[in-house]
Amino acid sequence: MLSSIDQFLLKSHSLQHLNMSNNNIGDINGNDFSSLVKLKYMDLSHNELESLPENQFHRMINIIYLNLAGNKLANLNSLKGIDGLQTLIVSDNVITMLPAFLMKNPYHLKHVEFAGIPFACTCDIIPLQHWILTDTKTYIDPQLPYQCKSPAIRKNLGITEFTLDCRLHLEFYIIPSVSGLIVIGVIICVAYKYRWRIHYKCWTLCCQRRYQRYIDNDDDADINSDDEEDVDAPYEAPIMRRRYHAYVAYHKDNEAWINDQLIANIEDGPERFRLCLKERGDIPAGHYILNAICHGIQQSRKTIAVLSENFMDDGWCHYQLHFAKMRMVIDKADVLILVQIGEIPDCKKTLLLRQLLCYKEVLKWPEDLVGQELFWNQLKMKLRKPVRVDHRFDEDR
């Protein structure tokens, strides 16, 4: 610190020349030279200065010569604000680049020395190279070694003696960056457009996997052993035993038809078909509705989708139909039966239903008695193939 000469400096209001070179000065504070308002020439060269306080020269408005050579300065930011500076010597410091405000020459610099600074021969030095070659107002001594170190050949070169194609170097980064931004933008737009479908697919896939593991470990779902194989369906053994022959997906407005027709003709008969009805309480309570639906479909051999105009308008019905289709894909078996009540306008047929209608037949509910008898025979025939429902669960009912 300069505390030992503080009193001298405070009394030197009219001092114009100050030489403090070769004094091993390691640090100065912001008030050391605040009183030297008339100082014009200042030499702090060959000391141990690593930094200068901010606004150190802010009040020294008359300074025109500053020598900071032979120090350890890492930056020259504190020089910003010296409007009248004409000569600047910063040779042999550890700064790696002259600040831009010096190269723009707003201070009417007439002489600059910066030899011995460890510049690197990269595109960052192009502004300095351009300044040296084009600035006619500032004198730079050509006898001093203004060099930079080339990272390619590891050799010092004169700052004005090498060329770099920095435009190509810039394009190398800009083109991939712009292309990447375009690709990311397209992905974001597509994801936003189909955000609900993506959310729906992710949810159903997670639910399917979670409940498949649950059912595989469920004590209520037995696996046939070799001595329990059903001779009527040898291709299906060993396979998971199911509680029900069919899960019924329907709209609440068709509940009367379910109770009066479907249950009366399918469950109340000698073949003892068992239906899984969510509203009847066949699915355990206390589960989230989507999980309960998935559980009911997995516990049933097949799924009967009772299609109607109201069915198409109901989101939960659409979920059930989609779960049934996913089970077809995962099990690689025809486990979906389509039943239609009434007419469904083409405008209300969803994309999923149109896909299913391309390769599956629909059993339409007729009004005449003969047609209804044929309807029940066809439905029972579809439920029989394959028949592997564990009737031991009947004891629980």
C-alpha cells in the first residue's frame, strides 16, 4: 500500500509529474491519487501491480501520459473514463487482449505500446490486427515485438503477419446452431399440435405396464398348470386365468339395454358367461377410474364395446375402447367385440373407431325378434373362442 506517502500526495495538489517505477508496489487503493487533479505524467512501471481500483483515474482529468509496463495487470477496465490520455504503455503485462474502448480510439491516443502481451493467434485478435493496420491517428512503434502465439504450430508470429478465415470459422458454428434451432422449433410445434395425443399415449402405456405387473402378481389371477390345460384351446396354454368372460364398455344412457338385454341373455343362461360391469361394482373400489378400467379389462377374457352415438361423445368410453385395442396389440389376439346400438353419424366416428372398422365386424342390434336371436347366437359364439374363465371365482360372488 502507499500509506507511507499518503501525506505527501495529499499536499501535492499542483503536482504534474509522478514517477513511481521500480518500487515493488503491489497494491494501491482508490484514494491514493485522488488529490492529484493536475497530474499529467504518471509512471507506475515495473512494479507488482495485479489490478487497479475502479475509477482510480476518474478525477485525474488532466493526465496525458500513463506507463503501466512490467506489472501483472490482468485487465485495463480501470482506464475507462480517461478522456485526455494521449500516451499509454502497457507492455509486459498478463492481459490477453486490449479492451475494445481503447481500439475505438475515443480518447485521442497518439502513442500506444503493448509489446510482450501474451496474445493468442485466434479470431479474437482480428479486431486488434485491423486496428493496427488501419488506424492512422495512433502511433505503434514497429520496432517492438507485437506477437501472438499460434495454437496450431505453437510458435510466435507477428500480429500483422498471419491471416485467418474467421468468416468460415463463424459459419462453422452458426450454420449448425441455426439448423438445430429450426429442428427444435419444428419439434416443439409438432409436440404442441399433438400434445393431447402424446399425453394420452404416454398415460395409457404407463397404466398398461403398471397393471400388467400388478395382475401378474395378483393372487386372484391363477396360471394354468400343465395338468389343467383345456383341450378345447390347446394353443392357449399355459395362460392367465381370468375372472370374467368379457368386460363391457358402454355409455350410461344404454344402461337399460345392458340390464334388460345383455345381462338377461348372456349371464342368465346355462353357459354361465360372466360379465364385468364397472357400475355394478365388479371392479374393486378405491382406485383411480383409469386404473380401475384397465384392471377390469385385464381381468376379462374379452371386451364388449357397446357402441352408440352417446358412446362416441364420451371421453371415458373412448379411453375404454383404446385400452381394449392396446390389449389386442399386446396379447396379439382378437379380444375385442364391437356391438352397435342405433345409428352412428359418420361425423362422430373417431379415428380409432374407423381404424377398428377396417378389419373388425360389428354386431348391430336389430329390432325384429328373429334378428335378435341371431344376434345373441353370434355374440355367444364370439365369447366361446377361447373359453378359459376360471369358474372357481363364482364362489366369491
